[in-house]
Amino acid sequence: MKEIKFEHIRKFYGDTEVVKDLSFTVKEGERLILLGPSGCGKSTILRMIAGLEDITDGSLYMDGKKMNDVPSGHRNVAMVFQNYALYPHMTVKQNIIYGLKVHKLPKQEIQDRLDSVLDMLQLRGLEDRLPKELSGGQRQRVALARATVKRSNFFLLDEPLSNLDAQLRVSARKELVKIHEMFKQTIVYVTHDQIEAMTFADRIVLMYNGELQMIDTPTNVYHRPANIFTAKFIGSPPTNILEMDYNQGRIIIGQQSFELTEMWKRHIKKAQIENLVFGIRPEHVQLSKSPSQNGLKGEVKYIENQGDSYSVYLDLDGQEMIALSEDRHWHQGETAYLSPQLERIHLFNKETENSIGYPEELNETENNMEERGIYV
Ligand code: ADP
Ligand code: MG
């Protein structure tokens, strides 16, 4: 089984704990994305899998075997580093096959693997160039090629596309998917870019400050954030998070309030938590020029053009709320009426910042929607 299992893993640098009690399993053949802001411990986690970093505490299993003390060279991993780490004095071809020669593979096998990867990553004609004679995108493809020819069970990538421009990133992502479909490696892919995570991942591990925040499918990370951090990190513009009070089925924000549906009222009652924080994504707030039933009103403060829509920043009795609108006729200072889509709201426990979950009825619809491929 090409599975990777973290069991209560901790990592210290000196007195600083940079990975905190981490437990999760990467399934055989899956594309798992480690996502989180810079400094949250992603590279450290990847380097522990690769055997480039000691594990302070806990156990790492790969293929069912404990790997804590197994040297890097014996872990059946291939790794792509953020800065590519190509050998500057070697040609493209030499860079790609270096590892295979070290492992003394038969000549013909080396040639076959080289041919296949040169075609797949469109590197034909560049075999004899030095890295300094290549563009950023080409260097990145050489780094991918060098890792791919190893045909390792475990493929580790540390922000492999972050040095590329947006267009190249899209095509490189497609190449990666192709490689994965061909070799079905277990992939752990580090990025701080949520778009990359949403588009490439089977599942996402969201990290913050050395701690796992949520592990789930992109759909669930977006629609069912486990806590406030996840809700704010995923999505652009981020989820609106507002202070609120709850009273007899109504959410009170500042001087205004609106009524929840019966299923939410039942859910809150069942959860027995009334000290709540309100969350809603900008794309799930409807804006209008005329008063809406069961809605709120705010003052337009700022408008940002998103191309196909506008982010309208509103002041809601002293708190900020962003709403997406296709209408471009919004002006600073005018009054806007907004209605949150009630089946799209998120409620968090104010003390723990964790989600209080969702009414069962909603979860049923969400599951159906995912099966029908409506999201993402
Ligand atoms: P990320 O890849 O998510 O940006 P890293 O795993 O590189 O984060 O780093 C996690 C934390 O560990 C950071 O605070 C970083 O400063 C610290 N760190 C990383 N490497 C070392 C090291 N060799 N010595 C001391 N601290 C380190
Ligand atoms: Mg890093």
C-alpha cells in the first residue's frame, strides 16, 4: 500500500514547535495538497516524509512500515523543490538521468524513461542545454522530469509552480495531472495558493501555525469549513465573519436582525451553543437597491472590479461585509440592501472558533449536489 501515515508527529527547531501533534493519512494514489500561509510548517512536513528532516516525536509510516529512521535514499520518494535545485553544470539530459545512473539502472531502461519524459514534458530539443540556458518554465519542467523518471511510489512537490507566471502554471498543472494519471503515485503537494489546491487536490490538508485545521475534499473545505480560519483562508474575497447575537431564531448584527429558517433554529437548539459568530461568503449575499424581506442594509464603502463581477464593501453598523454583485452601478455612500442566502450561512462557536455544523437537511442536499457534480 502506497500510503503515508502521520501519527502524533511533532517537530521542534530548538525550543520552537513548528509541527504540532499531526495525525493524518495520505491514501494510496491520492493527490493530497498541504495548504497554508507561509511559515505554517508545510515544507517541514514534506521534508520529514522525504527523510531530509528528523522527526522529533511521533511515528511516520510509509507503505505500512515505520520510516522515522530510514534514510532518505531508501524511502522510494521523488521530490521537486521550489527552486528546482537543478545541477547547474549538467545538461538537461544529465540532470534528468543522474539519479537513474546513480541507481545503476540498465542503459536501455534509462534511455526509455528519458525518451518518454522528454515527450511528455515537451523537452525535446533542449537535452543538451544547461539550466542557465532555459526559461523558468523549462527549468521547472526539467525538475518535474527528473523526479518523474524515478517512478517512485511517493511524489513530493514543494510549491513547484510558484515561480511560474499564471498561464504557465495552468499548463504545468495539466502536465502534472497527466503524470499522475500515468503513474498513479501517491502525491503530497505543498502550496500556499488556494486556487492550486482547489483545482489539483483530491483532498486538502489546511495548516496554520503548525496545526492541522481541516482535512477534506476541496468541495467540503469550501462549503463546510471546520472553523473560522478555514472559512477565511479559502475563497477570494474571503468569507465575511461578523460578530452577532442570537435571540429566538433571529441573528442580530449591530442594530439589525433577520430570521433563520426552521432547520437552522432546530440545529442551533440541538448544538446548545448560542454564543455564535456569523459567516457568509461574498458570493452568497444578494445585493439590491430596494429593501428586501428578512434582509439587512449597509452603506457602500468601496467597490472592486473583479472582471465578471464587483466586490462591494459595505459598512453594516460598524462591521465590514463584502458582497459580490454583477451590477456595476454601485456608488460609494449609497445604501445597499442585502440578503444572505440562508442555506449558505456558517455559524461558529465563539469560544472555540469551530463550526457548529449544519442542519441535516442541508447536508443531504450538499451530498446530492456533490454527486451530481454541481460544485467545483
Ligand atoms: P512553510 O513551508 O509552510 O512556509 P516551513 O516548514 O518552511 O513553513 O517553516 C515552518 C517554521 O519553521 C517557520 O517558522 C520557519 O521559520 C521554521 N523553520 C524552518 N526551517 C527551520 C530551521 N532549519 N531552523 C529553525 N527554524 C526553521
Ligand atoms: Mg515552504
